[in-house]
Amino acid sequence: MDAAALIRAYLDAFNRGDRAAMLALLADDVAHDVNQGPREVGRDAFAAFLARMDRCYRERLEDIVVMSEPGGTRAAAEFTVLGEYVATDEGLPEARGQRYALPAGAFYDIRDGRIARVTMFYNLHDWIAQVSAAS
């Protein structure tokens, strides 16, 4: 599977809520650069991150564009995160079911047919403003 197809399969699994399929596409030692947070390493750490996200947020990705070089080892994706904030996440505003639409992007390294790095980017200030203004 080429890099673009791998990333598309990963993002499609995200939208289906199929966390097992997402994790199966990751290298055992996947590096996850959390937006404005620390790097977490390993599939188990990524699974724990997904569990926290699933507890606090209901999200779907729309307007997905995947970019990669043919046969390359790196890829990127740009998308809009449509979400609902359902449980308060530590250090963030109180959740009251606020809805948000957030432009985001991710960068990926590919190794041996699996995703070896996921680096997420979105504007946290924009997200905070959206959930703080929502009633």
C-alpha cells in the first residue's frame, strides 16, 4: 500500500470509530506528537490517547486531502475536524456538549508499510474560543 492509501485507510478508520484498525496501521514504536504537547512513543501510548479522546470528544473528519510522494516515506493530510466536546478534558474549559469546526493537519512518516510518526497541528486558541463561546 502506498503512503497516500495508508493514510487514507487510517483516516477512514478514524471516521468509522474503528480504533483497532487505526492501531493496526501503526508501527509498534510509533511517535505521536500531540498538538502543543509532548511526544508520546508506542502503540500502547497511542491507544491510551485515543481512549481519552473518545471519552471527551466525538469527532469526524471532513474535507480530507492527503498528500504524498509516490513511493515516499512521508505524507501529510489536511482536514476539518467537526466535533462535539462531551466530557471535560484536563486543563481545558468545561464540556457542555459544545460543537466545533476546526481546520487541522497532520504529518506522517511511513516505515515498512506502517505509520511510524503522527504529528498533529491545529489552533488550540481557535478551539478554546469556539467551545467557550458555545452555549
